[in-house]
Amino acid sequence: MSLVQWIVFFILIQIIHFVGTWRLYILSGRKYWEAIIPIYNAIILVGIIKRPIWWVLLLFIPVINLIMFPVIWIET
């Protein structure tokens, strides 16, 4: 894939994530725009499920993130 295709792919993933989480953020008393900002939305999401903020760092560790994403999704 070329660089342009990767950028378009990344933007599409962000749009899909935003559409899937904006309502959750509003129901939790947050503002909808917080779902747009890539790392900030992860910090807010772990706050919504009442987990420590350092869990966001675990999402950036290659093998551990495969475990953390389903854990966060289930707890959400």
C-alpha cells in the first residue's frame, strides 16, 4: 500500500471509531468531540470504565495490546 492509501485507511478507521463511540461519550456525560482525538479518547474511555490511566500505555505495547483491547471492549 502506498502512503496515501495508509492515510486514507487511518482516517476511515478514525471515522468508524468516532461513529461507534460518540453516543457512549454523550451518555457518560462527556462531550462528543472527545471521541475524535486519537489518544485522548483512549484516556477518556478508560476513565469511563473506571480503570487507571496507565492502561492506555499498555495499548502501545505490541503483544499486550492484543489482550488489552478485548478487555477494554468487554468492560465497556
